[in-house]
Amino acid sequence: MTLTRSQLGETPKQTSHPGFVETPTRRSTRARKSTAAATPSDTSDTSPSSSQLLSKAKANGAATSSPNGRPRGRPSKSSLAKEHKIDTSGEFEFGGTPGVTSMMIVFPALMYYMWIGATYYDGHLPWPTPDQSWLQWTIMMGDLLVTGAWPGVKAWVIYWGFFLFEAACYLYLPGVYVKGKALEWEGGKRLDYYCSGVWSFYTTIVLAVGLHVSGLFKLDTVIDEFGPIMSVAIISGFVVSFVAYGSALWRGAEHRMSGHTIYDFFMGAELNPRMMGGWLDFKMFFEVRLPWYILFLLSLGAAARQYETFGYVSGEVGFVLLAHFLYANACSKGEECIVTSWDMYYEKWGFMLIFWNLAGVPLSYCHCTIYLANHAPSEYHWNPFALALFYISYLFVYWVWDTCNSQKNRFRQMERCTLIERKTFPQLPWQTVKDPKTIKTKTGDSILVDGWYGYARKIHYTCDVYFALTWGLITGFSSPFPWFYAAFFVPMILHRAIRDQQKCRSRYGAAWEEYEKRVPYLFIPEIIG
């Protein structure tokens, strides 16, 4: 039996059950094993190892020893930390300061524009009527925002009540400990991550359904209050970003700073923001729970509204609900895999990650749900055969996506001897490749060229693209807003795939060229190379 802190009134001793640990008051110092499951994040690693830094120092003529016993070729922990405070690459993403400034202005405005179109224009693009001037139309749009999306007390209570509840679930529900990747600027230190996503997700579902059935909080309230909740999320994204940036500077926790204030605010100052003695990792908490749980709850709210209005849930709403459940569940059951992902290891905690997780993902990717909730089933009805094809094909592609990510992450964990078996739902066939074929690299790492990665190098991205397209297609073609996710995601993931290939060629050299020869297809086997 697994006991929690609330049951004992104190911190319990570690349980002997494999993989699960009691809720701690401080970080565990004992390394724990973890299994891998599906995760939507890619895990490209382009940072140099300590051995590479040492080799570089020797190549530059550095001696290997000194009178005080410290190898001159190996940077000290303090020198590495100081070195990583400044970004000396000279590279700027997203067009530098002008680009990120535009994004911080345009994206919130686009979220409001889409909401107005979905709510007041029957899903069509808001546009001035022939008898309206642009000024009159702009004033009218502002009035719609004030009357329909004002961030009232109710919206603040709903949004931040959910936020605090999920934080409590993160801290106090059973989970597993895993070790993150070695941080070179911390002398190879590996942070502990507490992963309680599975318990958090199902506890959230049980509570949400219970509140709905009891009448204390109807699930479709999140649909009715979508505008005000979105405003709260947008404001919260900016406020939390300012607090995170100012806090990092005040504590001297900045990392890879460019010296350009607006750009650094967008990209972030701190790499590993934590509270509660390192127990609560903000990037882990924000990335796994907030966006995908909100997205799923919105779809659950749409199903509740449709059932109360029509007495049934349409196949289209059921499809979206299933899709969002599978995605949120995958993030939860594979939470321990995210600790080695690019977002966790490399990306800093700035406006980009904060705003995107608090507002961007859950309240812009959801327009397939909003459209279905606002329209009668007869307006987007698919025939039964087409609907059956949606379900069957989606479940097949999900199986590929889930097992693909599982193979990748279990392979990495087997290399590090940190793999254990977890019985999180669903456990699918071919999650582990036994005795996999690999290519050894000059960094000491191995490239997996077996399982799904023996067919295509980025096959999991192909699955992600399919998900995005079907979320729009299930609603039909009457509104452009359900297609926003696909329109945004597909170019982004293509750019990311190209970037990943370039970084892998640079990092692994001849080994990666060999991989490209053995697996020439990037996205779809035998079709797209």
C-alpha cells in the first residue's frame, strides 16, 4: 500500500514498491530508475560533454595538471557556471528583438480575433460590413472584448483555482523520481524530478466529473466562460513572465543572456526554476499539466453541453474528446521521459514557454472543440463510415506515435541503466526494441536505427502532423479557426525537423551521415525522404 504524506501526517519512509515513492519534503539523493512512455517532445541534445570540453582544452595547448592538483584542461564548476551566464553564440531565433516583440503583440491579438469570430461571427472571419468604416469596426471589436471577455472574478477563481489544485496534485500525489541530464555548467550535476502526472490526471478527471454530477460546477461552464478565462490566461502569461524574469535577475540565476532585454525576456533568463527546495519544477509543471489538461477539460465541457442540449454526444465530439484524452494521458504517463527533452534541458523559462503553456496551447489549439460546442451536430455531421475511418486511423496512428516515442526513450534509459517497467495505461505492443541495431557516435552516444526509427528518422513528427490535421478535419470546412492548430503546427514542426537534422549532423558527424544512408526517409517510409 502506498501512503501519502497527508495520511501519515509526516514524511513517510521510502516504500519498497518498485518505481513509486512517497511524497517527499526534500529531494531524494538516491538515483531511481524510470521507464519510458510516449511523450510529445523530441529530445535532441546538442550540448558538449565535459570530455569534449577537456579535449578542446588539450587541443588548445592546455596542460593536464597544475600545482594545486586541479586539471587545467577541465573547467571548474564555478567557471562553467559563469561561462553559461552569457550567450556568446551571436545567434538569435525568431528574428531577434523585432521578431519576438511582434510575436508578443500579435499572438494575444490573434487569440482574441479568433475568439470573436468563433463566438459572434458563427465561426467566420470578423470583417467590417459594407456600411462600417475600419474605425467603427475596430471600436465594435473592442466593445465585444469588454462585454464578452472581461476577466471577472469568476474567471480568475476558475483559472487559478485549477492552477493551485494541479500544483497540489503535483506535490502531494504518489509518483516516481527520475534524474535529469547532467548539467555541464553545474559540474555534471543531475537534478531530481518528481513525476506524479498519472495520479494528477485521473484525480482531475474524477473531481471534474464529480463536481459536474453534483451540480457544484458544471463542466460546460468552461465553455460559457471561455472568453473571460482566456483573458485571465493571457494576463497571467505576461505577469508570470515578468515575475520569472525579474526573479532570475534579482537572484543572479540568469543563463545564456544575450544582453538584449526584450529578446532575453522572451527566451527567458533562468534555466531550472524551482520552488519548495527544488521539489516543484516549474517547467515540468507548466509543460505537462496545464495546457493539455485544460484542453481535455474543454472537450469534456463540450460533450457535457451537447448531452444536456441534445440528449446525446455526437461522434465528432466523441472523437475530439478521445483525441485530447489520449494526448493528455500520454503526457502524464510519460512525464518521466520529458526530463531529458530539449525544452527541459535547454530552453529557458521565459515568455515563450510560460505564455505558450498558460494560454497559447490550451486556448488556441482548442478551436475544434469550440466550433463543435457552438454548433448543432447537423452542421458538421460525417457519415458513419467516414466517422469510423476517423476513429480507426487515429487509434492506429496513436499506436505508432506512442510506441515510437516509447522506443526512443526506453532505448536511452536502457543505455543509462535507468529503465524500470511501469504499468501506466495504456501499455501497447512494441514499446521496447530488444537488442536494437545502433550506430556508435564520436560523442559516446548511440543512434537508434531499429524499430520505427529504422523506417523513418522523424516518424513521430508525421504522427503529430496527422493529429493536427484530423482535429481540424473532423469539424469540416465551414470555419477556418479549427484549422489554426494545423496551420501553425505543420510549418513549425517542419522547421524543427530541419533544425534537428542540422544539429545532429554537426554533433554526430559521420555517424549521422551513416544513419541517413541506412534510413533515407525523414517522415514517411518509402515516400518522403
